[in-house]
Amino acid sequence: MTQVLFLGLMFAAMYFLMIAPQRKKQKEHEKMLKAIGPGDEIVTAGGVFGQVVSVKEDRLVVRIAENTRVELGRSFVSTVAKKADGEKK
């Protein structure tokens, strides 16, 4: 009986130390992706900085250099460096 209790406590500890924080981080990232709008400066997973020109359902059109625009899947955005309203992250 003590072994079952020990295994249960180990699982609970692993959940609270590893799984719960990862879920919280994933929800924050999804919220950040939904809040991206035109004018925001983003950093891609590959380290490319760019400015969002337009937003499509599952993609973003990003200006990475003068006269250079690329379409980028939302899931490839790592962080928002600067919001369009001037708020820095």
C-alpha cells in the first residue's frame, strides 16, 4: 500500500513541477499569437526579425526588409518584440 501511495505522490509532484507550468506557458503563447496585429514587430523561431504587414487566418505577412515580404505560419512566431502601440516586450 505504501508503494502505491509513493507512486501517487511522485506522479502528483511531477505534474505540478513539470506538466502544469508547461501548459501555462503554452496557453500564454497561444494568447500572444492571437493578439498579433499589423504593425507589431515579431521574432520568428529562426531568429528573423520582421514587422507584420497583414494578418490572415493561419498566416502572417511579414516585412523582413525593404520591399521584402514573406508569409509566415503563426506557429513559427517566437515572440513579439514590440507592439504597434509602442509597448515593448
